Amino acid sequence: MNCTHCDEPVLPGEQHPAFPSEPMHFECGVRAVVGSVAHLLRRCDCYKLGSTLGDPPNLTKREAAVAAHTLFGQIVHWFGSDTLA
């Protein structure tokens, strides 16, 4: 089955446990909750009115999800989860 976020095949062990009823990679599930890299860096339209930044255009949807998952992990590791509020 293909991921509902990136449309790439979800292989055994890649399923996000929070979304058991739909096929979704772990990283794509995190991206669905925390947003894009631009959102995590507070450079998207949510924070900068008129911004058109979203997922990096040179990455696939899956690669962008992996990048957002990685950045989110770094933010939580270095600054703690309370900095995201």
C-alpha cells in the first residue's frame, strides 16, 4: 500500500503507529503533525505573512517529511519540547 502523504510504498516496519487505519510512513506521520521545515523554522505563512515557503521544492514529499522529522528531533533534543509551544 502507498503512503497517504507521499504516495510511496510503505514497507514493513515503516508504518506510523498513530495512524494504524491508513498507510503512512513514520516520518510522514510526524510531518503531518509538526508541519514543514519552513513551519518548524517559523518562516512559513503562519509566522511571516505572505511567505510562500513550504516543503523544499527540490525534495520529494517523502524526503521533505524525513527532513521535517529530523529537524523536529533536533529541536526537541537541543531546546526541549516546551520551546515548540
